[in-house]
Amino acid sequence: MKDEVVTHATTRVVEVPELTKPVALITLDNGLDPTKPNTFGREGLSSLDAAFDAALATGPAAIAVTGKPSSFSVGADLAAIGMDRDTTLTIGKRGHDAFRRFTDSAIPTFALVNGVAIGGGLELALACHYRAVASDVPAIGFPECGLGLFQGWGGTQLLPNLVGADHAVTVIIENALNNKLLQPPEALELGIADVLLDPADYLDQSLRWIAGVVDGAIEVPRPEMDRGAAWDAAIVRARGIVEARTHGASPGPARAVELLDFARHNDLDRGYPAESEAMADVLLSDELRASLYAMTLVQFHGVLSQDAPDGAPARPVKRLGIVGAGHEASQLALLAVRQLDIPVVLTDPDQARLDEAVGRVREEVETLLDDERISRDEADRVRSLVSGSPDDEGIRDADFVIETVDEDLSVKQRVLAEVEEHVSAECVLATTTSALSVTEIAGELRHPERLVGFHSANPIAELPLLEVIRADRTDDATVATAEALGDGLGKSCVRVSGAPASVLHRVLARFLGEVVATLDEGTPFEVADHALDSLGLSMSPLDLLQLIGPPVALRVTESLHGCFPDRFAVSANLQRLVEADRTSVWLRDAEGNKTLDPEVAALWRTDSSPSTSADVLDRATAALADEIRRLLDEGVVAEPQDVDRCLILGVGWPFWLGGITPYLDRAGVSERVTGRRFLPQGVANVPAN
């Protein structure tokens, strides 16, 4: 058990002219900067309890609770909560008891949500009688089911009885399993927020609103709950979502559905203990331990690997060049100008292609503006920072140049050698290759020490992974500059040595290669596609192939086949799929149901040795274990955690797998295939007694 970061609750009296009695205002503040939000552990809950006593002692007209600037609360400090059953039950009861004082209070209670309110923070807000939300709050919601958890301080019981079972299923189950949180207008529409207020004078407005509610001038309606057919339908929908997204691989969401159903006919005296008992069960599962391990990994906003450059500070990047004018170049350009606020120049000798690339950036800016995700001033600024140049003269003053041209070794070598002739001696060169060796790409440069791999997972704007690939001669300053740039772009960097292909694509190519091999041997597509359902992956193997793109998958496999022909076979069927320009093997109806595309079926030529689902699962997981062990033995990555981060951040593999190595360990695959575990006992699983 680690030390708690204590969020202190303090009470002050606020006089409101419209009320004869004051408002007792409780403020939550952990004393840290705004980037470190309020959380609750045991001491924090005790502080909240004491603050409520102090509020009652003032004889108030109302009791309100609010947060520090930008943070109401993000819930439980999991690092400070013990993981044995008795401690879990104790913490659950403490949270329920502290929050329930706001619910059971004879004096009206108000949550003044002035900043992010997720998890236990939203549970505290729901425990209050009324909720006023600032219109600029960045996020409201319950992400727990996406972590393999659920609400432990009243959320499963309070929310459905406030907004109805169907809305509760949306917030607790559907949104969480799709990594979605609410914006304030959505919270208002669902009935979680009672009013939205302007952030400019939020506290003053909140106090006036409180006065209106207390003196009866403002009525806050509450809907009647349908506890019959509508609740039944919501639970059926919830179970369908959980099965489709987790396939039973994560116990937390399934228990959340049970608790939502339990809330229909049971009061808080029964509901809260049921919530605590269920939480104790889930916290003692291997899946939850893997989730907490995964959460810790992705909270590192930077480099996990052990060989950080020493004494080589990152060089400033005040101007960025991007060579190439494809979709990847446009995505990088838009991300860079929005995140870094620096000029970005795209270069391509084809003027029409260049104009199209710059146009794509500006079209995306218009879309953001139309969706009110950026202001007019920001839109104008972004457009002004992006330009195009038909030759390398346009990047002469760049501090960092990213090459995005075709995945061909000789082409990349030629293009980078040309760029090297035009930029300064301090300019860092980067390649976005996902299949080739960065060391080989550097072979034609006069200064190979300034080339680094810079592979971002796609879609670039959505997935945070950035693999910073160090070639044999890349120097420390180059690595440091690439990582600093990645951090500025909002990416999470994993440092990789200069081996063929990125870590992400090498692991996925080996994994998908086994699945495709079973198809080549005659396994039905539907069997192979569902064979890994028990892992609860965010997408099936063939949907993952579609996300990566068959051309990319083929290119990576061909490159790896040249280096490791015994492990990476090139499928003739995949080649035919690419030649026929088929991006998916499925046709989908309006409900999303999949059927095999007849054109793909006609292209695919098979043997007569089909595998069972169990065989496909065994082959695919064995391949994962073998390839990850090789990556570690070769020194391509420093730790198994690097691979897990790549899979979580690069393709959204679920937290309850911990990426992949915790699953391979607990399923016995690691030891069967490689002779040993990837992680020590207890790191991502329940320690053996």
C-alpha cells in the first residue's frame, strides 16, 4: 500500500444576499498544481467527513461542495487503497458513509462541479441533491468499466435512480467501454447536471442559483422512474454491450450490470453493501490487477525504457518540415500546428499532390470549427502556420524534418540524403517507417547519427503511441529531441532499437500471420475471427487487419520475411487481396453484422487442413509469447512493459489483458513457449499465498 495523496476538504461560510442563512461551502484541494486532480483515499474521506461536520455547525441554508480550479475530483486514489478484501470493504463503507451524508442531509446539498468530475468525483456529485456544472468542464463520467472496474461509492445505485436505467447504461457501460466521457451539455441532457453556468463568474452564479432553489424560485424537476419494461430493456442492452466488447474476459462490467439491475428494487441500505462486496470480489481478480498495471503504464507520459540519454539536452524545434504529401503528412502537420504552435512546411515535387495535402489540413480545420471544437481565432492561426513547398528549399530553416514517403528503402535513402544537403547541421531527420530498418535507411547519409525513427500509430490524431526508434549510430541529442517533440505532440513515447519494423507492427504481424495462416490452411473465416474472443480484444483479428490495412500488413510481413523467413511467411492470399484493392474481408449490414465478402471468398485459395477455434487461439498466443521474448532477448525493447504499452496505446488492447504479457503469464503460455514468465508474480496478477 502506497502513501495517499490527500485531498483536504475545508469549509467556509459564504453569505448570499438572497438568503437569511449562509451557504456552507466545502472546497476539495490536494494542494498540487491543476494537472494533478483531486482524489479520495482514506484520509481524504475523513477530511470530507470532518468538513461536513463543520458545515452543519454553521447552521446553513445549504451545503455545497466544489473543487480546486479545473478539478472537482477524479475519484479514488487507487494507489493508496489496500488490495485485501477487508481493506477494500472498509474503504467502500467509508466512501459510502461520507458521501451518503450529502444524500441524507435535511439541509439541501449542492455539488458545484467546476472541473473534471469522473469516477468517485461524479459519485460525490450524484450523492448531493442538486448539481450545477460549469460549461467549460472538460470531462464528466464513469470510465471504470473500461478499466475492468465499476463504481464503488454509490454510482451504480444513484445514477439509474436519478436519470433512468437506460441513461445509466449509456454512461456506466457503453461510454466506458468505448472510452467516452461526457461534455457538460450531454450531462445536462441526460439529467446528471441540473444547470450549466458560465465559467467566468461560476461561483457567484452558483450561489445565486442555490438561493433560487432553496427559496423555491427555481424548481428542479425529477423524472418518474419506469422500473418495469424500460428497466428490463436497459439491462438487456447492457448485457449485450458487455458481451460484445469483453466476451466475458473482464468481470467488472458484468458485475456493474448486476448492480444496475439490483438498484431497481433495493434502497441504499442494501445497494451500498452489495456494491462493496462486488468491488472486493473484482479487486481480488487477476484481470483487475492487470488493469491497474496497464493504467500505471499509460500514465507515464514519456519514455519507459531504461536507457534515457544522459547529458544530451533536446534541441528546440521552432520550425517543422514534413517530406511527402500523403494522408500521414497531413495528419502530422495538423497535429503539430495545433499542439506546438509552430510553422509546418510540407514538401513534395508534385504540386497538385502538395496542394491536396495542404487542403486536407485546412478542410479538417473547418470541420473542427464547424463542430465548435476550436475557435475562429485558433482556426485562422492553424491555417496560417501550414504551408507547402515543391522543393527542399522550403525546409532549409527547419529544426526537425519528418520523412513520410513510400515504404521503399532506396526511395527513403535518396529522399533523406537530398534533405540532408539543404538543412542545418543541427537539424534532426526522422523517418516514419513501420517496416524497414532505420539503421539501413541511415546508410546513405553523411551524418547517420542524426536520423531517428518516428513511428506514430494510426489514426495519428487518436492513438497516443509514438515509437522513437534508435538506429545503430543515432546519437543521444537526436533521441532526446525526438522524444521532446513527441511529448509536445501529446504522444506517449516508447524507445526502440533500430531493428526491422516497429515493435507494434512486428508483434501484430507475427500474431496476425498465424491467424492468416490458419485461413490459408482452410479454417473458416468466422471461426478464425472469433477464436480470440475469450481475450476480450477491442476488435477481432480480421477487423484489426482492416484497421492496419492489408497493404501495410503485407509490406511489413514482406520486410520481416526477408529478415526472419522462418517466422514471417508471406500469404499469397493476402497478396491477392491487396492486388484486388480489398481493404476488408467483410460486408456489413445496417446493424453491423458481418458476412464474408463473396469477392474475397473467390480470391482466397485454401488447403484442406482447417483448425478449431482452440487451435487458432493456441497458435496466435504462442506466436505472441515467442516474438515478445525475442524482442527482449535482442534488446529491441528494454522491458515487457514496453511491448504492453505499444499494444495498449497503439491499437487499444484492453486494460484487463494488461497489454498482453500479463495474460500470457496467467494463461501459462509464457512458460510453455519460452520457459519463463515475462513479469514477476504479483506485478500484474494476484500474488500467490
